[in-house]
Amino acid sequence: MALNLNKNLKLYYSISEVANMFGLNESTLRYWEQEFPFLKPKTSGPSKIRQYTEKDIEQVRLIYNLVKVRGFKLSAAKKMINANRKGADKSAEVLSSLIDIRTELQAMRKQLDYLQ
């Protein structure tokens, strides 16, 4: 059996790791958990330590794209997700791809500028 190097070996992420991924405060993530019922990370132990899965991170990415990138108010983001979940997911996916492409193009431009 071949080793799959693309597989993510980490199953759970802490709230601080997820907050750092998106440049958010931990309190923002906790607030979003209250506002968006589908965002419910696993909690463990008596201190209720949050453990985010890849699916939870995708939920955060969806909310982040609507609220922080596109500028929706929380109530408008909730309405959009409730009305058209599949469309909101697709929109977030497309936006993420475009951001990745922009980053690659900027890196290419820097390399070209360096060669000149």
C-alpha cells in the first residue's frame, strides 16, 4: 500500500489554531458558534475544550467569507446560508480558489520583477 502524502494527519484543531488560520479572535469563533447553530465543534473534558474537525473549519470558512470578505451582516449571512446553503458553499469555494490564484500570480509577478 502506498503512502498518501496528501492526507491530513491531524483530526482535531484547537480554537486558537482555527482562529489563527483566519486571523480572528477566539471570542469571535465562540460568538459565531452561538449565532450559527450548524457550527458546533466537539467539546471534551470537564473544561469543555473545543476540538474543530475539517468539516467545522469549512463551516468557519463559509461564515468568514460571507461576513469578513463579502461584508455581510450576521443576520444576512444566516439568511443566505438558510435560503441557499449549496450556493453559499459554492460561492465560498470559488472565492477561495480565486484568492489562491491571485496569490500565485502575485508570486509570479515578484519573480518577473526580480529578473528584470
